[in-house]
Amino acid sequence: MFLKRKITVMATVALLSTSLLAGCSSTGAGGSATAEEVLANQNARAALAMAIDKQAYCDVILNNGSIPADVYTPKKLAFDNGKDYADLIEGMGYEYNEEAAKEAWAKAKEEVGFDTVELELLTYDHDLGKRTGEYIQSELSDLEGLTVKVTNLPFEQKLERETKGEFDFSFSGWGADYPDPLTFLATMKTGAQYAKQVGYDNAEYNKLLDEAIKLPTTEAYKKYAEAEKMMLEEAYLAPIYQKASAYLLKDYVSGIVNNSWGADYTYTYADVNKPDKVLNLSTTSDIPSLDVSKSTDQQSFQTMNSTMEGLTRIDGEGKVQPGVAESWKVSEDGLTWTFNLRKNSVWSNGKPVTAKDFEYSWKRTLNPETASEYAYVMEDIAGFADVADKGVDGVGVKAVDDYTLEVKLNRPVAYFPELMSFQVFYPQNQAFVESCGEKYGTAVEYQIYNGPFVLKTWKMEDQFSMDKNPNYWDAANVKLNKINTKVVKDTGAEVNLYEDGQIDRAILSSDYVDKYKDSKELKTRESATTFMLQINGANHN
């Protein structure tokens, strides 16, 4: 049965690959409508969410252990006394149902008064992005009168169009920044990244999240689940799958940490059993930015995770360890955290990393003039709600002295030490940032580093390299001398580089998983990342 379905789906995709414009049309009295008019309709959005066979996508296009998802918050991320939050939201969202999708689409056509419409789907320009676009286009062709145009873009250009609202719907992914459902749900709160991009603005949803963060975990999770159910039913986001990866890794490589949140990998503890101690990698996208306050994507966070460091860091077991802060304490009420910074953490320009660098960094991120899309992740800090009216001076982060940072919160946050390892909370040196102006974070010379590696070269859309940082406070325990990363968008090319010994890890697409299924170098990893459709229901520009 599966083989038959796999052949059928692959044949359909193959036929479509010759043209990225396809759809059914019919003649009727409704005429055509704009994408903006159609996607403002909830039934139209729900139809898109239900029309995609997620299991077939995971089996055929991915074939790497990824699982279908109808909900936004992934499994194995957030637990309450051993109980997975995902259990509370099981059965929510829109599952694949072709007939229900057609019925919802028919209702939308009647309610909006249209017969035909063309929608543009944005996806990535690497080979998996292209195959995904073709697959989604194929699945949606069953909705009568819908034409889907697929546009494949480099990550940075895709993100720019999404940020500006210049899209109809897009294939996107969100990974956990910390181990709590809020790391996903907060992205759909009014004004936050995804909510802004798709035009989602629901006061009741906001209220449920605001109420949840004031409650103990068990009660908070119930509120989160209620909010998630509401948001999913409105279908501005349509989850497709929870990510897993299959990859090849040379047997002489060890110590790479697969993270559960934040950056995908940590290379601080990695080693290569070769004299030169050089790790060679590939990636499908360039680094969009190394501006701590403005970065929003996995590649930027990944690079910062290797070249910078926050108050804490996560070890190979997923546990919090001291970073720039050598110790910390929390008040009995859980609202005041005091971090004691080590005196041997320095920037790559020789300047010491101080508590003032953290205070400046966080306030820069919160300053509305910075226009940070990640400012919302700091909403638990006292004074956050008053920034728009009163500015950042009243925000609860203060450099008591050069090596003591005091943080005041609105509520107790049990995972606050984990949160401090996330890249948005990294320090920034005010003098350096201001000396760079608008170029800050755009090239090697326009960033300074305090982490285990320093960015040495960065050739746009080609390659970048990192050298071991001799001034890193824990340099004695960093085994690698260099990390080279090539930008490779085609899986076949990536595998060829791996087989030729030019790179030490290759992420595999479905065809190559089958080819290497018996290889000892084949590895898999689960991820707290959800890929979905962003459906622009109210933000067309």
C-alpha cells in the first residue's frame, strides 16, 4: 500500500516539476478574486490546512523520521512533572481530510464570491524547498479554481518578503528557543513575528497567554492549550510536520551536541581525530545577520552560538552550565536574579565583557527604534510592558558594577537559566556597535566575539570559516582549531562533497536515506521544530 502511494505521489511531483504554475479552473458566475480577499476567509485558510497529506509528505519527500503535525507546539519539548504538554493538545488543529478541505473551499467560494484565484507560495531555493513546493502545489490542485504559483527564494530574500507581508502563503519552520510552550505560542501574539507577518490579531488569544504566564505550570499549560486550540482553528498557521533529520557523519568526528532549543548544534565540545583539528561542514543558507538584536533565523543563531556566549551555556547533556556568568542566585520569590560575571571573559578586540554589555544589549533589543522581531522573548523582564510609553530606562536589567548583573522579572520563570543561553540574550559592546553604525553584524569586521570561535572569513552565498578563539575563557577545553562551512543548496552536491572527503557531515533527503540506510555513518536526530504554512490572512502589502 505504501509503495503504491509513494509511486503515485512521486509521479505527480515529477509531472509538476516541469512547471511551477498549475491548478484547476472552472467556469462560474463568481469570477476571480484577489489572494487578499480569499485568504481573509477562515474557510479558505482551513481548506489549505486540510488539503495536504502530511503523512505522505513525511514518508516520501522527507523519509528521515519526521512526523506529521496538526499542532504548533512539538512533542518532547515541555513537561509538567513528567507529563508532556503535547498530550494536552493531541487531536487539535486540522488533520489531512481531502473531502473536508473541498467542502471548506466550496464554502469559501460562496462566502467570498469567487470562482478562481491564484496564490503564490514562497519556499526555499534548496532542493528540498523545491520538492516541497512542488508537493504542496500538487496537493492543493484538488481545490477547484485554485492556481498555485511556487516561488523559490534564498532564505534571506524569503524572510525579507515575509517580514514585509509581501506573500500569500509560505512554507516556514519554527524551532524552540527555550523548553516551554510559550516559545511557540508567543510568536502568534499580536505584534510578534509570525502574528505580524500573517496579520493575526486576537485579543482573546493574547489574554489567555497573559493569564497563563501568571499561573503555576499545570494551570498555565491548560491555558496555553486553550489558546493553541483557538489559534489553530483560525488557520493563520497550518502545521505540517515536526522535524527530524537524517545525516551522514564521518567516524572521526565526535562531540557535536544536538540541541533541543536555540541553535541546532553546539561545536564547543566537538573534536576531529585528525592532526589539523579542522571540521568541515555545509549549510543550505548563508548567514543573514550577526546583529544580536535583529537576527531571527537558525543560521544566524547557529553562527552566534559558536562565536559568542551568554550568561549561561548548555553542555553535551542538555544541562545549564556557567558561561560568562560564573555563578548566579535567585531571590526566594523568584523575581530577582543576580549573575556574577567572570573577569576573564573578553571580546576579540581585547576589551573585557562586562555587565554593562548585557544591560546595553537587552535594552537595545527592547528599544522600539531597533525594531527587533525578537523583543517579545524578553516580556518576563520587569518594565517590558511600559517600554512603548516610558522607554527602556525602567526595564529590570541593571549593571550593579562591572561584573554583577541584576535582573528583575514580572513572574517566576523556572527555566530562566536555560533562557539565558539563548542568542537574543547575548551581550553587545555599545562602543563597538555604535562605531559600526548600520553595518553592524553584516561582515566579519563588523562584529566582535567572546565565544569559543571567531568568524574569520565570510563570503556571501559561498562559504564562511571560524577559527578557535585563543582568548576564550575556556579555550583549553576547545579541541577544534577551525570550522569551515560551505553553502550548498543541492543534496546531491552535498553528498558528493561528503563522499569526496571535503565535508564531514551531510544532511540527507529521502532518496539518499534509502541509499545509505545500512551505513554505519547514518545518524538521525529529533528536533523541537515545527514546519508549517504561514497563511497571510490580513497583512498583504
